Amino acid sequence: MILTGTYERNLDAKGRLSLPAPVRRELSDHVYVLPALDADALYVFSDEGFEKWVLGLFEKRGGFDARKREDQELMRRLTSMAVPMDIDAASRIGLTEQLRQKKNLSREVTVVGNFDHLEIWDRATWEQSQAEQTDEDLAAIFFS
């Protein structure tokens, strides 16, 4: 599963997000949503994607070791932040008020595919972050 694209959406009055059709086809009926660790956005992972992402964070350490206090703390923090959600019959997920407040999500959001997960950004924040990036910035990262 590879998630790509950029989609403008509006949250409804109950904070529900209608997932774009191309993205919805890639997901099962269940996702995990958590605040992004590196961006002013929310991450949305499929079941399988969330498991791979979490376990991947331990790869440099030789894998998750339940006997290591540091590994237990990291696992606890990551899994406690993740909110399991079902995708309803109308292809929506309900973003809790707490999640929306953590990342300052207003009614207008942008959903961004980021390979193994989606990111949900406040639209104005996304547009500002993109305006600050140049093709030269991307080329420098790509060719470094």
C-alpha cells in the first residue's frame, strides 16, 4: 500500500473527515490516528502500516526489547498517543476534539499522502509550509 496525493477537505460540524476515494481504496475499515512527531499535522496509519512504523522505530536498536526500560517507554508513549478509529460507511473518520486542538485543525484541512501514512494538516498551515519550500530545496535534499 502506497498513499499519495494532496486533497483539500472540510471537516463537518462533528469533526468528521471524508477520506478521498483514491486513499480510501488503499485502507481497510480501521485506522490509527496520532499527532505527528515531526510536523504540525496528524498521522493516519492503516493497521499494518502502524505496526510497521512503530517496529521500524526500533530497528536501529536491534528491534524492540521488552526488557529494556527505554524501549518500553517509547512503545508506551507511541501507542498511548494513537487513537484507533473505524472508517464509517460514508468513508469518514471522526477526529476527536483533543486531536484537532493538538494540531490546530480548523474546518478546512489538507490530506497528504506520505507513502505509508496520511497526514492531515490545517489547510493554511499546509499552504504556508509549501510556500516556504522551493524546487531548489527539494533538489538539494534529493541529490545529497
